[in-house]
Amino acid sequence: MITVHHLNNSRSQRVLWLLEELGLDYEVQRYERDPKTSLAPASLRAVHPLGKSPVVTDGELTLAESGAIIEYLVDRHGQGRLVPAPGTPERLRYTYWLHYAEGSAMPPLLLSLIFARLPRGPMPFFVRPIARGISDKVMKTFVGPQLRLHLDYMESELGKATWFAGEQFSAADIQMSFPIEAAALRGGLGASRPKLAAWLERIHARPAYQRALEKGGPYEIIG
């Protein structure tokens, strides 16, 4: 039996969605973030040494990392579903977006979160204006331009096909959901990126996405 070690408001929501798309039986082991720090509980380290989510167990196998989990589940249990045929241009795009989601799209989003929180952190009152100045400078000169660059790139790529790998929905779209939802939460889409907004509407309307929300509980990306 596949078990998803599911942390609330986390990347593991994507794994639940994939399992629902594939129609597989699975169990959910729930973990809750610390309400003050938003960190995962220490009990997750009993499952995987890094103590982070997502983690799945399947028999004797324990596997972490969203991309690796998605590849494993599609290859082991997908029976050819949600992945383009080998040797096709769509398969190459599929592989690219599967890795791009965490390797390229998420770093500037994480930096945006860190520098947005920096001025609100505990510090002496006389240091706060300095922290705010540093944060504003980094956001203006580096993080903001990087975010716009990646969002514009994704918008243009969705102009080539309905889904990220091509005209068929694939597991690459599931993997891409977290960074794009995070960008939408932080106001990075807007009227200038209608294709990304329409893509979000399409994935949110999928029955399997809705079932995954029911299984995983309330879902709000930490922002």
C-alpha cells in the first residue's frame, strides 16, 4: 500500500493529486506544521532523515523529493498514463518541466518569501529600518526581476501548447502547480499573464484535483 506522509500546506498536495489522477489506492499519514514557525514536526524525521514532506512509502521503499516521487509513481503504477511516449518532443518537454519546477522556478519564489519576511522578524527596533532597506534593495534589483523573467517565460511557453508538455495533460503539469500557485498567491500573475491564469483555472477544475483537496485538507501555500 502506498502511504503519503502529508504535511499540511506543502508540496505533498501534488502527490495526492497525482494519485487521484491515476486512480490508485493509498493512505494518508498527516503531519501538522508548528503554528509559530511553520516548520514540519520532528516526527517526520522518523520517516526520512531530512524530516520534510513529501515522503511516500510503498512497501519497503521510502522516497522523498516531489520530482522523484512523481517519476516513480508514474513509472511504477501509471501504466503509460500522464507521461508522453518515449522519443517524442513532448517527452523531452515533460522531462524538462518536471525538473524546472523545483530547479529553476522555486528558488526565486523562496527568496521572495525570505526577503518579504525579513523585516518582520524579531530584531531591535533600530535595526528594522536597515533590514527593510536591505530587503527592498534585494527584491528590487534581483529577486523581482528574476520572478518576472521566469513568469514571462512560462507564459510564453504556454502559448505553444495547452499544457506544459504539449496538448495532453501530464504529470509535468502536476509538478508545475506548486510554483505557479505560489506565484499567484504573491500577486505575480495578473492581467499580463492570462495563459498562466487560465492554466490554473483548468487544473483547479479537474475532479482529481478537487478530490485531492478533500483528502489533504485545507490547502494554503505558506506566504
